[in-house]
Amino acid sequence: MNNETYSQANPINTGSPIAAITLPAIKYKSGKRIWYAVTLPYRVLGKFIHTSSAKSKNKEIIQTEIRNRFLDPKHKNEIKDYIRSEEEYTIPPVTLTSFEELDFRPYTFGNETEEDLKLRFDSIGSMAGIVVLPIDYEFECLDGNHRTVAIRELAEEAVEYIADSNMLLNIVYEKSPKKIRQDFVDVNQNAKQTSTSINTLFNTRDKVSNLVVNLIDDIAYLNKTTELLSTSVSKNSHNIFTINNLKSALMEVSGYNSQATKTLKLSMELAESEEYEEQITKNVTLFFEELENNEYILGIMEKLRAKKLVDIPEIRNKNVLTSGTGIIVAARVAGRFVEIAENEQQLKGYFRQIAQFNWSRDNYVFLNNIIGDENKILNSRDAINSATKAVLKSLGYVSPEASVE
């Protein structure tokens, strides 16, 4: 048994002249201001927070009262759907403004005086205690407007989804509407949006993203040559495709125009049918397995094994297949073959034809569509549609509907 002694906190006077509630809280310093961190159960969150409403066409806007963006019902509903569908959901803290100074009562130890408390707070930067709030108190939402409204509506519509959850609230005392607006800008401009590549790599709850990640894990050459974080392959990189190139290819092989259709549509279809998901996985896997036999991809892999990485950009510059535009064309052609193939063996043969096709930038098939001036690759919708028709025709497939709209 150790000889350490522990000081017991003194009782806190929680009395109030009006009806009030007490909340455990942390008082802390940040940015030369005093903030408070408290938690509230989700089911009562909406009762204490004033949120902005959706913009009304005929309602006059009072400029001095604008302190937050208008509510976007679509975004709010997306949050509700997320909470309903994800059992282990992650909701960031909400940031609030209080127009009145909060009644914070710290825990004290022994015979601490007001001066002792001040010295302790200044040296540590935080202290525990309670906040006493009038029972009808209302904070202004600085960041988390849509989260709060979504949770408030769920508390009325389907409380079982939020019954056991608590929200962390960070609260600052501020009276100036001008400063509150500035706080809103500061909170949002410092919250960097995640890139599309990061979303694909990390958001494996999305069925399409999950298939792409599995594809990279299961096919060796993709595992070694896929750019996972950036949205483009740099000029001197040894990589072949970005993770989003693979996502686009998956969409195209599945029969969707990756330039015109959001992946959510395919994800929903995959979620509805395991059999369909297995078939799409099989088709896309077969496509990329056959594509490995393409002369340019073989050349890149050979240079990679020989550790001659400086030679890889030159190989990429000679062909269109190892570009974001080229892989869309190849995958769109593959998607058309998926429609006409009578069995897996025949589909494998079609995919082999795609891999063995002449994807050189010098191939006349690509002139005046995806190859422009100075041998540059173009990526417009019309260019890709035209190139797809040209490749299909060269492979012996002619159809007035050669592009997927």
C-alpha cells in the first residue's frame, strides 16, 4: 500500500434562486478566452440550443440576427440517416455561444481561497466544477447546427437511436454578434474537408469504396502501384492509377457512367443484393486481372521489380491506358462487353482483347477524341464517349449506343 494522500473535494453549493439544473463541467483557457466543456444527453440536446432554420422565400432577413448559415434540410436528413444506419456512429462535438456569463462553481480542496483558485487555474489552464443553468436557458449554436437539429428530430421521431448517447459541448461566452460571426468563420475555415481519395480509402461503409479497397488488397500489382492519398498521379511517380481512378473503373465495368452518376446509386444497389455484389466483384476483379497483361502495365511492373523507377514515367507517357481518362475508356468498353457476354469464359476473352489492344498515344483510334494538341490527353465527356465508340468498333463491336449515358 502506498503512502500517497489524496485531497477530498469540498462540497459545492448548488443552490439557485430560480429553477435550475447543474452540469459537471470543465473550465479551460483557449485563445485568450474562457471556455467550458459539458456533456448533455442527446435526447435533451435540442432543448438548450437555438439553431438556425431553413431559408424561407417570403420571410424578411434581419441582418443583425444572422449568426449562422441557413439550415440545409438535405444535409440534416443525411445526418439522421447516418445515425439510423450506423450503430457505432461518430458525431463531433458541438460548439456553442453563451450571451451571458456562465455560473461556474469549481471544486475546491482544503482551505483554498479565491486567490488560490485563480493561481491554480492560471498555472494549469483548466479546472473541474459544475455549471448552474436556468432550466429554460438557451445557447446559440456556433458550429453543429445541422447535427443538433438532426438529433432533436430523432429525439421526437425515433429516440431509440440516440437514447444512450451524450454530446460533448464546447461553450464560449460572447456578446458581440460580430465576434460570433467571426468565430463561425474561424471554426469552419480551420476544418479541412477530406479529399475524395481519403474518403474512398477510409469510408469502407460505402459499398463501392469497400470494393475498391478490397481490389487493391487482393490484386498484387494494384497494391504496389495505386496512389492512395493524392487525387492525381504525379509526373515522376511510379504509380499507375489513383484510388479514384479505380473507383471510376468499377463504376464503368458495372454499367454506370462514372462522369455522370454518383457512386451512392451503385452502393445502394450493392447493399440490397449480396448476389449482385458478388457478381460485380467478380467482373471487376477479372477485368483488372486481365489488364495486368497489357504491355505497358507489364513494362511498368518490370521496371518496378528492377528498381528502375525513373523509367516508369516514360512508359506512362507513351500510352493512354495508364491515365485516368484511358482507364475510364477501357472500363466503359468492358462494361459494354459485360452486357453481351454469355458466360465468364467469354467475358474473360473480351477483357483479354481490351488488355491487348493498342493503347499507344500514337494509335489513330484516339486522334481527335482523347488525344489533342501536343499529344495531350483530353478528358471531356464527349472525348471519352467518342474514344469508347472507336475502341469498340476496332474490337469488332458496333452499336449506336456505344457510350453509357
